[in-house]
Amino acid sequence: MIQAYAAHEPGGQLQPFSYDPGPLPPDAVEIAVDYCGLCHSDLSMINNEWGISQYPLVPGHEVVGKIAVIGDNVTTLQVGQSVGLGWFSHSCLHCQWCMSGNHNLCQTAEQTIVGRYGGFADRVRAHQEWVTVLPEGLDAAKVGPLFCGGITVFNPIVQFDVQPTDSVGVIGIGGLGHMALQFLRAWGCEVTAFSSNPDKTEELQSLGANHVVNSRNADALEAVANSFDLIISTVNADLDWSAYINALRPKGRLHFVGVAPNPVSSHVFPLIVGQKSISGSPLGSPTTVAKMLDFAARHDIAPVTEYFSLAQVNEAIAHLEAGKARYRVVLRH
């Protein structure tokens, strides 16, 4: 039996829950969980904000642990290896997207906490293609959030061939944004943090920002017009997007990894004249995840983390919901 914590209704407290996972599929592995990050997507699933939650719901999709059991057909992983697992736990491996290396765009991809039980448990299962071995040099206690928040902000760097000479802005320096600053600075970019809290300037500079702009100051936004090759928005908020489009250089891109609540509007003329783009992206493929982990190990990049025990999961959720997390919450098992 696998011991876990589950919500039994939308918005419900998580309670101890056990289940029999049945036989291990031949191409799957079972991970003994050591750490699991707590992400805003877990809260959305607990509260059924997206209308896809099934109860009992075991959250947890930023898993780090050791392989305890492997299926009969598993050839790429071994018992005892330290590994991580993120939002996806399986993809079809034969569609156009999987065959082109874009497994994260697979239209039938299995999601770790959608219709199955996730990592707020002592064990979790996944198919071998989405389980990634941790490179040497990464702290297992900190690496979990890289498997969701980290790859979400790293993926655009790869997808859009960001250059070390590029000037890049990051809107919202929270759970995702603070990792974006670190990645972009190590990539070699000139990095600007757009923050609504100027008191954090020194901290943001320590995380990798060359410059900090007050996102609530219209004059400050106007002062950086025609400055950026890429602006990544990590916020779940509605902002004056035209001001950020104005801040882009020709061929610049305003890219969304945070979910703005309402439709994003823009006059088309500035896009045409400057050949500018508005885009979005999900998490990355298994190959991009592995690239991110190698890059993080090479440059000593890690999320800023706070810790709770798994038994304190409801306290951790309340801490995150109250906006007190600095910057990612990890549950210790």
C-alpha cells in the first residue's frame, strides 16, 4: 500500500490516504519520495479551479527521490538512482510531437496529478521517459521546484534561442521569476526584473538582476521603451500589456508562462511595425529538463526554498495561499 495525503473534496484539507497501486506497468518505475515541492498548480488542482480534478486527489508533481522498483521493460533507469519527476508522467511516444522531441506538446500526455495519484506520498509511479536522473552537484532537497517552476522559465530560453547578448526582462519575481533571473544571468543575458516591490531591489540583484524596474510606475516603464529582446511574464495578473510591448525592441517577444486571468489585448499596429510577437509555452520536454538540470549543476543554480514535513502539508498550503512563500515550498518525507 502507498501512504499519501489526499483532498477528498474541492478546497478540502489533505488527510492521510492509502491506496493499492496494483502491478507495476512494464515500462514504469516506482520512486521512493524524499522531497516534493508544493506548487500553485497543486492548489489549483485541490480547489478544482480548472475543472479537471478527481477526488480523492493526491497532489505533488515536483518529486525528488530514489528509484525503488523498475518495470520489466525499463532499460534506461536503475534501482537506487536519484531522480526527479515533474508535471508529466507519460507521453504516447509515437505522435508527431513526441517523435520530434516535443513530448511536452503530446496531445494525450499523462499528467502526474490529473486522474492519478501524485507525489504527496511515500511512493509515486511514472513511465520511464519522464523520470530524469539528477546530475552530480545538485542538492536533492532543493531541486524539486526545478521540475515545474524551473523548467517553465528555462524552456523559453531554449525554444527561442535566447542569446547571451540579449536583453531580457522578467515580470513578477516570485516562485518562477526568481529562478528565471538566475538562469538568464548565468546564460549571459542583460537581465531586468520588473517588480511591484522596489524594496526587494538588493535581493533581486543578488538573484541575477542587472536592473530593477518598478512595474507599478508608468514613467519607469516608458523609460525602458525599445529595450528588450524578450520579456517573460510569470504573473497570474492583468497588467498594461501595451506598455510591455512598447518596451520590446524590433523582433522582440512578450512571452507568457504565467496565466493572466483575462484575455490579453494589444493593438496590432505596434506588432506589425516592430515585427513583435506575443506567445506562451508550457513545461519542457524530457531532453530540455535534463539540459536545465545540467545547466543548474554547472552554474550552481537552485531555487530559494522553505521546508515543511509532509505531515505539515496543510500548514504548508496555508503558507503558500497567504503569499508568504519565499520562494518555493518543499515537503520533506
